[in-house]
Amino acid sequence: MMFAITTNTSFRSTMLLGFQVDEIARIRKSTILEYFIIIFFFFFSHSSLQRCKFSYVSLTSTSRPSRSITLCKVIQFQRKITYFHAQKPNGSHSTGEMEKSNGNKATQIFWSIVSFLKRCLFLVISVRPIPHHIAFIMDGNRRYAKKRKLKEGDGHRVGFLALMSMLKYCYELGVRYVAINAFSIDNFKRDPEEVQSLMDLIQEKIEGLIKEESLVNRYGIKVHFIGNLKLLSEPVRLAAKRAMEATANNSRGVLSICIAYTSTDDIVHAVQESCEEKSNEISVMNASGVGYGLLQLGGNEKEERENIVKLTDIEKHMYMAVVPDPDILIRTSGETRLSNFLLWQSAHCYLYSPSVLWPEIGFRHFTWAILSFQRSYFYLDRKRKQS
């Protein structure tokens, strides 16, 4: 398998692996603005923004935007800020209430500007190819809990919040398909108490997905549960079924939750299903007296038997056949192992491996993954066409 591998600090190695000189020259101009914007967000990541306190925000001037839509957004924000500054508290309010009100308004203005800057960044990124499918290996939840001295299982709860942020960024950028490695078959080998705790947490979060105010309903996301669901306990399996039924009519995006899944099990399942399907076809045709294959038209018997099960037959019976192959596979903790996840589907996938633990992943890591993919897009696309 071929990968273009990078971390968030190995830009030079990415260029050597994923580029030729003419490709670098072709995209150099378009990346200058991207780097200026991404530098800003590196300093103002999600975790940093939560620690910042702003008592006053003013937007008095802007540089000339390259797109008319950006200018319109700036004008809208100028009007919004003018509105907030024009609001005067009534004399009946106490000093504490006035300070609290002013603080809330300042906070609203600040986060509105942050949201606007994020949309500007997505607008710039969207000029170049956007991945259709991003897959996540959420590695580092337990290490995060130990690092922060949290109770066992709390690392996974914090990791769920990070997952919700990543899903939001994906769907706001326009990524239609997202896959996550929620629970591997190999994870059943862990301590039974830990496995049960994870199953309880998974059931809790699955049931949360079907609530009206949930992220998947807000963004119109259809949920698929991928894997050998027979291995799950009945409550978790029923919760997964209800979530798939509740989101079946959503069409703006697809979330594939791989649970009780490994790639080897996926391949074995696909081969078994393909062989069973062909066996049934042969039995039906023999019973009807037609026979199987094209031997009566001069075909070779040995070739016919060798080609009974084809590559397309196996691929259509895979658990992941409901979605296209991923364009980017993101694994946290600095690991470049796939851990038996999407081995078949990731032959021409871009592997991005930031050094942070999964609960620590933020907006800057997501943005850098997209920019890194775009830098290697032509290389990956050429290799995909050659295969």
C-alpha cells in the first residue's frame, strides 16, 4: 500500500514524498494566503480561546477581501458590533447586572468574530480540492486520562467532545462522509469491566444521536453502524438500529460508526458472502439445466472457475461498501499504524498523524490535515489513476 505520511511538523518530508517540482510551482501562489491564515489559527486554537478573556472588541478596518462575499460578511459584522455598542442598560439595573450584561455582549461579539474567521478560512480552503471522506482513529483517550489524572473512562468522555468538534468542522467545510473507529473487535480482549464501561458509554451516546437537537439532526446526517454487530450486547445493538432508522431520511452527510469492526473481519465476511452468493447462483442455474458460465460458447473451464468470484463481488459485500474509500485517515498520538482499520479501503489514502492525544485534537490540527492533503492531492490522484 502507498501512503503520503506526515505529521504537523514534517512539511519538508511531505514535499519530498508527495510532490514534483512542477506541482510545487503550480500551487505556490495559492498557498501563500492559506499559510497566513493558518498561522493565526495556530496561535488561537480552540483550547487557547477558552482561556482568553476579552472585555472589549472593536472592528474598525479590514483589508481588501479577494471576494465580494467576504466584504459583505465584514459589513454584517460591523453592523452587529455597532448594534451591540448602541445597546445601553436601563438605569434600573444594578452595577453587577450591567457588568454581566456587558461581559456577555463582549463574549458574543468575540465568538461571532471567531466564527466569521473560521468561515473565511473554510472559504479559502474550499478553492482547492476538498476531501469527500475523512476517517478518524481516535487514539489516546486512556493516556489522556492518565496524563490529566482523571477517573477511568473520563478520557473517553472528553474524547467524545473532541469527536463532536471534528464532525462539526467536517460538515461545515463540506466533507460529506466521515468514518470513526469507535470500537475494534480486538478491544473485546480488554478487561471486562472496561469493556462494559465502554459499551455503556457507547449506548448513551448513540441514544443521544437521535435527539432532535443532536448534531446529526442539526446537520442532516445519516448514521451507519459498520461492523459485526452480532458481537454487541442486545441493548447496544437495538440502540444502533434505532439511530439508523431515525436518521435514514437525512441526506446532507453520512457518519459511519465502526463498532465491533476490524478490517480482516470485514474482508473475511466479504469473501464468505461472495462465495455463498456465487454458490447459490450456480445451484439455481444447474437446477434449471442452463449450467453456469459460458462453456457452451467456447469458454475455458479453468478460466471460468478461477473468475467465479471477482474483485467487484468482494468489494460490494464489504461492510464499508455503503460509502466511498476515505481520502484522509487521521490518527492521533503520533502513531502511523492503521491498527486493522480500513486496510482494504486506504490503499491510496493520505495518512495524517498529529502528535496530540485524541481529546487534545483541535481546529488547527483539522485545518492542517486538510492543507496537507491538498498539497499532496495531485500526487495521490495520479497514483490512484495508475492503479
